[in-house]
Amino acid sequence: MSGREDLKSIPSVDEALRHLESAGALDGRPRPIVARAVRAALDRERRTLLAHDPVAETSPGEAKRAILSRVEAAVERTIRLELGPVINATGIVVHTNLGRAPLSSGALDRMRDVAEGYSNVEYDLNEGRRGKRDLAVRDALCELCGVEDALVVNNNAAAVLLALNTLAAGREVLVSRSELIEIGGSFRLPDVFEKSGSRMVEVGTTNRTRIVDFEGAMRGSTAAILSAHWSNYEIVGFVERVALHDLAALAERYGIPLIHDLGSGVLVDPERVGLRGEMTVTESVRAGATVATFSGDKLLGGPQAGVAVGSADVIARMRANPLTRALRPGKLTLAALQATLRHYMMDTELEDVPVLRMLAATSDELGARAERLARVLAGSLAGRAEVRPVELKGRVGGGAAPERELESRGIEVEPANCSAGTLASRLIASSPPVIARTRENRLVLDLRTVPPDDDALLESALDRALGAKP
């Protein structure tokens, strides 16, 4: 048959949907989304048949069954693009691809309370009239960071953009060449400068920047200095970097603001969570930053948000900027952030905030879990895989402490009848998906990023992925 004659074997959309329904592939899934995926899959089949001659002669019935099987697989791939929970067994605590910080139970409860009905997100209950959107979290941020005022937008890039546009639109901002960061998704700081309307002036060299470099670049058109956290890299060796307090003194001398992009934003003593040397928000402000910006969903452990804290004058100017409305957070973000900050105010953050709890977990605690889980799995997976507890190295993630490794513990699974890569793919296809690492034909599951309550889910996922017992 020619490719055009083979088109007769392509089922209609309705026929494909009936097949999927009989196979149980429509259970709990929105029919319009499935129908859209079916149409796309059938269009691909049609283009393929028109472009190629058939490799082998098959009956129309066989051809149709093969097409329906491929359509079913295509629909399954489409459905798997829907947002849903996964188990993070990578050992990367703030994993950007996996949603960054898990929220606390208090934050989830607060979001539910606010979402179930109407809320006073922008209504002043004292005055009985319209109010300010971010007042619910401003006081807590001011107290925790030791600042005069605070503003919340939808992410840290937005906070930096807003600060630059407010303080330096049409003018120049000095920044060290070593701090022209690029983070995930090819997002670059120079692009933020361009969109803000300010002009970036690079000073120093890639590895060495001195205070005289900044001072030498000062002129009448200079509006601000920006210092950016080395979010996902380190420069080592013959390196020199200007201390923040020296930049602050220079900015004060010239009467211009210092913007500090902190990135992750630590509010606790870094040593308590194994992050010695990481600058806190309070330290940034005390060093003289006019405005410091940071993320809400990284080391703070809250929802995606951008926080700007600093002097009352600068924050008031940012709040009055028309861009603020375009960048403002929604009520659910504010509810989750409010609840997260409350944990800090109540000194329960290490117990209640999942990210901090994971970072603070000791090797002994993780090792005891790994030993128990390995014993259980060694019995239930006997003949299908060898399982052993192992010492591992995890990462903070989210651009914080990029070169620091976290001493961790987990389990190593060596499958008997498939490769580690195949086992990893099967785990990704499980429900819920399990995201893990492989090394030397072994699957590695780091328990630092797996809540203890999910150990049973790991057991059942591995049991299914390794197939029937021999």
C-alpha cells in the first residue's frame, strides 16, 4: 500500500477516545485535554504515513491497533506534563526543577483558610476601606530582618528589576564583572538591567575587583551600585572581591543607594543548618545595603516570592512604582509567606520549615533510616536487586553554597534484571514519580530530601519497578 492508502488505517478521534476509555486511560482525566492530545497524535501519524512508504505489509486491522497503541502512549506522555507531586530522592534540597521549597503544614493550612472564601487581601479591617496588599507580611519581615520597610513581589528577579527601575532608570549602575550571574533557564543579570531601563557599567575583572575600580567608574550619571550573590558558582584562586560594607561606605559617600541581590535569603544562623559563611539578610542590612532582595522559596522555605527589604524611603519609592502592580503576589502567596514567617517569629523554624529541617538533619539520623530501609528492601527485593545503605554527598541547591557538599545517607539499589538507568526511568513513570540518581549501574536514593513518611512509598515504587518476584 502507498502512504496515502494507509491513511485508511488511521482511526477517527472518537474511535481513539472509545479505545482509551475501554483501556481505562480516561479515568479522572479531563476529556477535552485527552481529545486534544489524541488529535495531535493522529496528526503525527498522518504526516508520517504521507512522508514515508510502509516498511512492511500489514493488515488494516493490525495497522490500526498499532496506531491506537502509539496514541495511548502519546496521551500518557501528555497527561504526565500536568503538575503533580514527586518524591525527590536526589539529595538536592532546594531543587528548582522539582519546585524548590516544600511548604510547611502551617503554610498549607493558612493557604486553605484564605482560599476557601473571601479574604482581606487588600482591605483594611481597622479602617473599613481598601488597604495595602503586603501589610500582612511587612511587619514580620521588618522585625526578622531589622529593617524599616519591606515589599513583596512575585520572585527575586522581579525584586531586582523593580529596584533597578525605581532607583536607576535612564542612568548607570555599577556592578563587578565577576557578579554578572546567569541562573537556570539562561536567565542573565544583564538582561534584567536592560529591561529595567538602567545602564549596566561593569567594573574590575572576572576574578579581581577592588574598591578603586568602583570609585574610578563613578560619574554624574551613576545612580546606584549593585552587588549580586554568586548564585550557582564559585571563583577560586587569585581572587579579590569588595566587601559589602566597603561598597556601602562608597555608596554613602557619593549619595547613591547600594542594591544587594542576596539570592536565597537566609534568616537563621547559617551554622545551625550547615551553611557557615552564607550571608544572612540581617548581615546584609547591617553592612549597609540600602535595599536587599531575596527569594521566598529557597532557604527561607516559603512560597515563590521576591522580597525587598531596606530603608523606608527606597521601599516607599518601589511600592509607588507602577511596575509593582504588575509584579505583585497573589493572596495564596501572601498567606503561605505569612505562615512561614510566623514559624520564624515563634522560633520553630527548624522543626516546622521543611527546607531547614532537611538541612539540619544529621548523618546519624539519616543513617539510621538508611539502615532500616535497606534491611526491609533487602528482604522484599531479594532475587531482584541488591540493596545496601551508603554514604552520600548532597547539595543545598537553589544557588546557595554552590560548592558545599552535604554529608548525607541513603540506599543503593543494584538491579538484577535491568540497568540502573532503566530502573530510574521506571521510577519516574511510577505514581508518584520518584526522581533519583544513578552511578556505576546502581540506583542511588538520598534520604535527606525524602520525608520519613515517604519511605513506604519508596518501598512500593521499587517493588513495582523491579517487576514480579522470580
